[in-house]
Amino acid sequence: MQRIWVFEQGGSARAKIRGLKAYGQGSFDLTVHSLDQALPPVLDDTSPYFPQEIRADLVLDFLRHPDLSLDLARLCQRDKVPMVASGKKMEVPGVLCPPT
């Protein structure tokens, strides 16, 4: 079974998660990692917000904070996990950033 991790901030992926559950019909294991606390404009160290290791077959990035998205992309690259970050502008190997 494919393991998909969704990273969201302040409910930013709520509709997408509902769609994945409704249309995925149990085809994959879905884990949601929500960050709901207020964050400063600049995050020098994002490690407290992420797991030590990404154990998924695919990561979906719906984070709003650019520092979090970039560091999540780097974690995925390190752990060789493909990531989709729609509408983001970053160039990290293994990360697909389609326009929205």
C-alpha cells in the first residue's frame, strides 16, 4: 500500500485530504502532519516542526511558510521521497512544483 504524507498549515489541505479519502477508497495509507501554531516570518531552524525521517512513498506539501516548504523539500531529497508542492517556486531535485 502506498504511503502518502500530507504536510499542512492551519487546515490548508483540508479539502484535498477529504478528496484523497473519498476518491482514494483505501488505496493508500494517508498520514497528515498539521502545523497549527503561529510562526515567526523567518525560521532559522525548522527541525522542531518535522519528523526526523520521512517514511513515505510520496509527500504532498500544503505548508504556507516558505522556510518550512524548502526544508521539507530538502528532507524529502535526503530520504529519497518524491514531493509535490503545487504553486511553490523551488528547485530541489525530486520535488515537482506544478502551477496551480
